Amino acid sequence: MSHQIIQDLNNRYTAKKYDPSKRISVEDMDVLKEAMRLSASSINAQPWKFIIIESDEAKQRFHDTYANMYQFNQHHAKAASHIILFAYNPRFTKEQYKKVVDIEVSSGHLPAEMFDNMLNGGFTFAEVNTDESGYNGYWTKAQTYIALGNTLHVLARLGIDSTPMEGVDATLIGKEFEHELEGYICDVALAIGYHMDGEDYNHGLPKARLALEDIFIEL
């Protein structure tokens, strides 16, 4: 299929080795950040925080979080152009959602007279996923994965390589980046940059996906 979207997704793959000499341009990073900001989420909750690691100092901090496990991903910490920590709010509250609804109104997206309906009606989706202690991290984490999927597609369109990493130590990340996370939790990170020519064994291989008839049911 020749459609550009399909070409982008066929070209996208999980990079295994990055060229540390190649950096993502400021212009491409600006596009990426805006695209991530525009990611969809249930009730437009946006219960996430994206920490972009670029400096050598921050990369060392992230590198250090591999002290106990998942060392197979550790080399990406310094070789990739950037690392993005995808963090979710484990206790998303109605007061926090009110900030979103305020923006709905101030942006002109929502009529002011619909504020209460949006606040009370919309938040019921969060409430049904909140336990007695106020924890709704399973739900907010799911929203963050929507943003991750959007990010992967945008990177493919920009011609930037990526490596999603659930192989991260959430506990050590929580300690090392406690100030930046402010109570949010990071269970997945994304390395981005440009692969090392001739040394990334995963580059250029054909896609291995189930057949259409195995995954689609058309009624």
C-alpha cells in the first residue's frame, strides 16, 4: 500500500542502537512536543506529565536508574538524542479535572453554561475507575499510553527513530526524578534519536504482524 501513513508505519521500528553524534533538531522537537500536547485522552483529562531528558547531566541521572535491573536498555540513556519519561497521575482528582474544564471554556471549546455538566458528568468516568483510597492509576496510565502511541506515529512521520521501554525501574526513576515527577509515576520511557548505521540489527527488517483476517471482524 502506497499511502503515506502506511509507509510511515512500515518504516517505524524499535531502534536497538543509537548514533550519539546525531541530535534531533530544535524544530523537530517543537513539533513533537506540540503533537504530544494534542494527544487524546478520556474526558480530555490529560493526566500525564512528559519529562524530556536531553542534557548530559539528566542522561546520567536516567542512566543511574538502571543500577538494579533492565541493564539491556541502559545504553540508550546516553546514546539516544533524547529520552522522554511518560508519567501518569495515580490520584487524579476532580479539582485537577476542573483545570481542564476551565481551559475548555476559556479556549471557546465549551460554552460557559455547560461548565458544571462537563465537570460533574465528565468526571464520572474517572470516578468509576477510582478506588476507596483515591487511586485511579490504572485508568490514568491507560490514557498515557494513548499519548505514547500518538508520539510513535509522529516520530515516524518526522523520520526519527524510537525505542519504547517498559524495561525501566519505576522505583528508582521515582527517587531520582522525585522533584520533577511531583508524585506522578513513570512506568515507561521512550528513547528517540537516529540509529547507528550498520550496527542496529533491527533496522530495515520486514514487519511481522498478524494478517488482517486474524484481527479484524467486519459486521
